[in-house]
Amino acid sequence: MRILLHDYSGHAFLVQLARQLARDGHEVLHVHFPGFQTPKGALARRPDDPPGFETRGLSLPGEFAKYSYVRRLGQELAYGRLLAATIASWRPEGVFSANATLDPQHHAWRAARRLGVPFVFWVQDINSVAISRILGRKLPLVGHLVGWRYAALERRLLRGSARAIVITEDFVPILERWGVD
């Protein structure tokens, strides 16, 4: 199977999964965002990598504005468009997407739908809950409205995904309340 595994953060465990899927005979493109500041896994190609494994960083110009809400939103939307274009051009038979903020996740989800391929949402965090808490404290009225918008988006993406992989059973009751099978 031709699998695109999107790992926004570039964490070690997902690049290890991508390598293992390639060792198992799949053709795998592991895509990540090098500009997101977080510990990274072994993202460079190694001599012992299977032939069906490729890793690709999708970069944006300039430094990632992690703490500037407006600039960060623009960068995440730009990254999402770049991710969607990569999905469209590589033409996978399935897309797994993990660790992504909701705007890039939405672009990936729509790109998979346009291709008619399954989209698997890897739930590392429930992003809309964090957004609501953080922005609700900093910008009470506007923050809650933004949080509501992201909660609606996250529910829609999860309901429309072929599968959801949750990293903890603690997420299951929330997803069940949202109508995610």
C-alpha cells in the first residue's frame, strides 16, 4: 500500500512506525514540519532504510512564530496548503496524520477526501480543548468563540475520518460524546 504518514512534529515514534511500515513492504512517505520547535526523531534517510521509505520536511520561509497567534495562524494555513499539495502530488492510497494543529489537519483531511482515500486521524492531543482553555483565559470573549470554532472543526474532522487512533483511553469518552465511532 502507498501510505503518506504526516507527523507535524517529526517525533521519533512516528518516523519509526513509517520505517517499519516500509520494511513490511509498503511504500511510505513520512512528511513533517522542520520549523516546529520540538524534539525530533531520526528524520534523515539512513543507509539501512528500506527502499520504500522516504522522509520529507515541508518548510516555510522564516522562523515559526509559535507565540504570535496571528502570524502562527498564517503559517499554519500556509503549511496546510503545502501539505495538501504534497498529498495531491504523491497520490497515496491512505493518509495518516498526527500531531498536527487543526488547520493543517483540515487541509490534509480535505486532500485525502479529494483523492477518495482513507484518512486516519492520530489523536495525540485534543487540540480544541487546549485552545479553548488558553485563549479563553487570555481573551475571554473572543477566545471562547475561537475555541468553539476549533471544537466544531475537530469534531467534524474526527467524524469524517476513516479511523481515529487515540493515544490514551482517556480520550474515548470525549470522542464518544462528539459522535465519533
